[in-house]
Amino acid sequence: MIALRINGKGYQADVPPDTPLLWVLRDCLNLTGTKFGCGKGICGSCTVLVDGEASRSCRTPAGSVQGKEVTTIEGVPEDHPIKKAWIEEQVPQCGYCQPGQILQAVELLAKDPHPSEEKIVKAMDGVLCRCGTYSRIKRAIIRASSEVKGK
Amino acid sequence: MKENMPRRDFLKASLCGTGLTLAAGMGGFANQSSAETEKVAADPSGSCHLNIWIRVSQDNAVTVLVPKSEMGQGVHTALAMIVADELEAAWQDIRVEAAPTRDEYCDPVFETQLTGGSTSVRHMFSPLRKAAAAAREMLLAAAAEQWKVPAAQCTASAGSVKHVPTGRVLKYGELCTRAAGIQVPQDPPLKNNAAFKIIGNSTPRLDVPAKVNGTAVFGMDVSFPGMVYAAVVKPPRFGAELVSYEDATTSLGTGVHDVVRVGESVAVCADSFHSALEARESLKAKWDGGTQTDLDTSGLEKLLSEGLSQPGVTARNDGDVTAALESASRVITARYELPYLAHAALEPKNCTAFVQKDRCDVWCSTQYQSAVVGVAVKETGLSKDHVYVHTTFVGGGFGGRTEVEVERDAIRVSKAIGKPVKLIWTREDDFAHDFYRPGSCCLVRGGLDAVGNLVAWSHKVAVQSIVKRVFPGMIQLGIDPSAVEGIFDTEYAIRNFRVEQVLVDTPVPVGFWRSVGHSGNAFAVESFVDELAHAAGKDPLEFRLNMLKKRPGAYRVLQRVAEMAGWNGPLSRGTGRGLARHYSFGTHVALVAEVSVDRQTGMIKVERFVCVVDCGPVVNPDNVVAQMEGAILMGLSAALKEKVEFAQGGVQSLNYDDYELLTMSRAPRIEVYIMQSGEKQGGIGEPGLPPVAPALANAVFAATGARFRRLPISPADVRQALGAS
């Protein structure tokens, strides 16, 4: 039995500690917003935050995040500037990669509220989108960043 | 546009709770499978079907049942906009729900339930308007009846009917029960197009909020109690036969229930997908043989290349090409080569199925519901009335979800073990068992006269046929239209023009990939036009315009894109502009690419793409822009990076590390202009893609003087070409 803290709530999961966090989230806890894409940490669809760090949950053993705070797409507040900007810019197409894109962007803005375009590209370059929403993702991050106070 | 109505009497009214949709779609597990369905189930209070497409409930919600799969192309919203406008509904009252799979919901032109060919809006525009107009007339009649006034004194607007003389108002929710009992008008009057309030205005997509907050349900997200997870091991080579595997479930680990042979594959079922995956490793499956066990990339390229020297079937033959080439002042010859491509949608293929004695339920992110029904009938022996396909959001289609292999396997496994089964392919399964965009080769010869005018064009294409397997009836007189599309139907005026096609057989399964034959053929055609222009010493824009004088649609987009891009404007050193245009799926697209090339690293930096699209009457303009952006990036990804590698009779590219996609750092700035010039309504999902690769290659030529005739164009190719030049 492992104890997890996800989106501010405590959970118990009866799985071996080497089970990837992705499958614990999806299949044990029914938090299906986090997506399975490649299973090798390449595509970024499964991105979640572990103590604020963007992590590929398909390559993160569930046992390794005990005592840490995990944030998934379900735990990002609806009024978060990133989520609002994603709607304003009409970013998603098929939408499958978007939870991963959003979590990666949430991490970026938490660390650097006003990133340059170059920094946005650097942070987001590892999250794949087959529909080609990259230009809207970039615009949404710039929009969200303009809503974040302070510099 | 074809004004076909669905064959069944789709305007047939049905009373609350007894509607066709309830009977078809709300069986056993619907509640767990779809957020939208859940809302409906939680709202049993008087929702009325005014016809099979439209349901109005007492809380004023108007639900549109959409028969097309939402895979990011915005079809849920576009079709709902058509209904809302004609119905005079208030946009905020509109909801959408995936239609069940029944004959009544078949595409009126295809006569099957399929989302593809960039046809959804074109095929559904008239039928949905008519259905919405009929519903509106019924609501008007209901109000008139209630007020005991002539219907002519009533008007409908923003979800209400108003009695004009007295100013009384009734909302659609207050009228729906009475309206459902009104005789259905068979020929309802349509609004004047000039009165559209919703159609033609950029409207936020209905699926976006759920896709941002994580609640959108894809096939991958379907689950319910008692379900088991299945992973499969599949043959490593095309045509290999399963000879043995370990089927003792006890030795496969905890939580493993069943091992089931499925054709030449083996499925292992477990409590969790992770356990199923781990057990998969211990199955020790062995295969024998294969269609061609030593098949590899170079062998396939050789097959295609040899195809060019075989006699072809003539798909078009205008004038006398042989004579015109003989008498031409100059003859230019070029050969273009295109690789096999994978769909590589981010959602790996998956399906959840539950076969019971008297029914078969299938939850899937499919583009082709009727094919799922077909395979369910075949596998279970049930009649199609007992098959229920629940369409979820599709995590990327691009043609790949018209195949139903994963659905078939899930149905077989569920039937074998008698439990609901969620079968998931890994990313590696998805790459290795795709139906690929076929590779192809084109040999093109063009003749120029003394003043540089094009006098002859001979085009031979060698390609594997997709429709031979999928829709064999499409091959007429030996011609596969999807093999020659984008060549034989050229818009250019060419007096002596010949197109030949050689269909090459290989063991590789091939299928529909965004824009199908156009995806490769446009590269050959638009690259070659550019080569001819340069050989003739003419401006590639003028050279094209000169051959399009009788094709105003193509002429206009080309002229406009050149203006927007500043075609003749100055460029910095090492930078080039390339032009390409193409007509496909009823839509004209012209592109200008601007690139710079780093001669040391061979990296092509795409600075921007300017796009002009003319698809006739537009429903949701921002979505047209999004589809152009997406198609440009997918086309660019293919042109710069993508190629399926084959080895030892199977596929070697198995994940995104050996089949790389374009990432944000290589995505250019994109400017899209929607031209409205009275053209007929065209599609938008696919037509943006074909001209991308030739615009890119033409721009690289302009920047460097090196001509690339083979895709993808890798940095190594660029270094080699520039080192040699």
C-alpha cells in the first residue's frame, strides 16, 4: 500500500511501488485527465507536477512520490491564467496532449512568470502535439503571463 | 453540393422518452462512458426529440446529435452552429452529443457512418439545416397553438417564440413537449443566408473547455467496474504466423486472469493495464514466417522505383505528349520520392468492448462507426440492431481511426472471456501495426518551347493502392483515383498532358493519411512546376498564373498569397521564399514559405508560412484558421522529419524517438487569410497539407540553389547537397 498526495487530497493505492504513477492515477484513482502517450517519457502527454516540477508520470514510479505533492490537470484551478488563456486562444484540437501541455506551461509560469519567447519554446519543446497547436500554445502562454502580476 | 437527405425519414417526430436516440444510445453503460450522456441521464425531465438530430428539454437546452467524430477538426461545433442558426436557438443553450450508430445517422452521400475526406460540413450542411428548420417550424406552430393565434404572427429568435402583435414570449423549453406532437413539415422554409447570425462568425468550440479541464472522455478514458485490461503481443513481421506462447496464467504474475489467442496475436487480460503489460513480457510468443521476412526500407524503395519502369495504366492523356516532348526546345526530367508515413496520433489505439448474450457494446475513438458495427456483427453473430457503438472523442484521427483492427480484437477478447475488456495498444504496437501512408515515386518530364512556355507534361506515379483493400469498387478501368489525385485533376492548363499510374504491391499495410494521395502527389507536381519555371527563366508566380487563367479559384488564392507574403520583396542573404498551391477536397490553398538555411549544420529554419484558403462558405472561421495551422505543421513535420523505417519484414520505427515529430522550436509563424469569393463549399481538414512540402522545398531552392526531390529533407541531406554544389 502506498500513500499519495494528489491535488491536495490523500489517497491509498494497493500497487507495487514500481508501478508508474501514470497508471495509478488513471486506473486506480480514476484521474484520467493525465494521458498515456508513449510510455517512454518522450511525448509529454502524461506530464504532472511533483512538488512543482514537471515530471513524466509514465516514467515516475508511484513509490517515489510518497510524501510529495502531485498536481494533475484536475488539480489546476479552473481560474488559473493558463487554463483561461487556453480557452481564450482556443488551443486544443483533438485535445489529447493538452493536459500535458498545460502542466508543462503551469510549471514554466510558476518558475518564470514572464518568460521570453525563447524560454517558452525551450520549456515546451518536449511536449508533442500532432494536431499542430504550437503557435496557439505559445500565444496562450504569453497571454497568461500578461495576467500574472509582478515582474 | 449534393442535396441528399438521409434515406430514412429523419424528420420523423418522436415523443418524449420514446425517441430513436434513447432506444439506441442509452443502454447499460452509457452513464460511465460519456460526460454528456451523464448530464442527459441526470435530466430526465421532459427532453423531447423534435427529430433524430435535435432534442429540446424543458430547461431550454438544445442537444444536437452529431453523427461525425470529433477528432480536433471542430465538427461538433460546426454542425451545432448550423443547427443553432437555422433553429433560431440561443447559442448558450446548445449542447452536443455523439449520435448513436444507426442507419439514420449515416452520411447522406457515403451512406455509411464515417468521418473522413473533409466532407462533414459539406455533406451535413443541407440535411441539418432542413432538420433545424423543421424543428423551428414545429416550435412556432406549438406556440401559435398554445396562444390560439395564427403561426404567421409568431417569430422565432434566440431560443424563444414571440407573438408579434402582443409581445408575448415562450421559450423553446416551454414549447418542446407540445412541439414534439406537431405534424413534421416535410419542406420547411430555410432562412435567407444573409440572415445567418451564427454561421460565418468565429465561435468558441464546444469541446474546448472539457479538453482544458481534463474531463474530455477519449476512448482511452472509458472505464467501469468489472472491466479488465488487455495488452496484446502482435507479430513482429507482416504476415507472420503465431506458433506458440505461454498460456499458463498462474506463471504470469498476480492479477492476470486470461490469455486469449486473437488471430496471430495473443492478448493477456489483467486487473490493471500495467500488470497486463508486465505479463505480456512473459508470454514467450513465437512466430514463424512472414510475407517477406527480409523486407526493409531500401527493398521497399527499390520496389517502388522498379514500378516506374513497368508499363502503367493511363489515367489521362490530352494531346500528344510524345510528339510535344520530341519537338520541345528543352525537356526537363525529375524524379520525386516519398516515404511511408505513420499517423502517430497521441492517443494510442484502444477499444473497450463488452460482448453479452444479447448485445455488444463498443466504446471507441473511431472515425468509422459503421465498420465497427460490421466487425462486431461478424465476430459476435449478433444482428446489427444489437450492436451499440459509443463514440468518444478521438485523440487524433488523420485517417488512422478508419481502421478497426483494435476494435475487432477487443470484441474477440470480450467474447472469449465474457467480461468487459479494455484493450490498449502501446505506442510501439501503434507504430508497428499502423496502416501507413504509402511511399511513392514519381517520374515527371516536362517540355518547354523556345520562349519558355510549358508545352508537355508526362507524369508517371508508382504507388501502393490504398483503396484496393479498403474500397476496391473505387478502382475503375484499373485506375485508383487516390493514387493519381492531385496529378490527373490538375488545375493547370497543359495542352499535352499524360498521367500514368503503376500500382505496386508490397506486404506493408497502407491506409488513409490526412489528404491521402494529394499528400505526396502535390509535392511532385508543385516542385516540378517550380523547376520548370526556373528552367524557363521565369518567375514561379507568373509561370503558374499564366497556366491558371481559366481557373479563377486557383488564380485568386495564388495572387493573394503572393501579395500578402511580399513575393517580390527583398530578402536577407541565405533566405528564400517558395510558393505552392493545390486544390483538393473542394478547397483552394496557396502557401508561401520563407526559410533560411544554415549551411554548416544543414538546418532549415522555417521563418513563416503565409496561407490563403478559399473553401467557399465558411461556418466557423477561427476553426478554418486552426485547421490550416494544424495542416501546415503536420505537413512540415512530414517534410522535415518523418519516415517509417522497415527492417526484417516489419517496422523499425516504434516510438517517437525513432519517428520524430515536429516540435515547437521548429514551428514557424503562420498567417492565414480566408478568401471569400463565391466558390462552392469545400473541406478544411485536409487541403492545407498538400502544398506544404513543395512550398518548403521551393523555398529551400530559392535560398540555396539546391533542389530536394526526396522527403524528408534532413540536415544531413542539406549538408551533403550544399557541400557538393
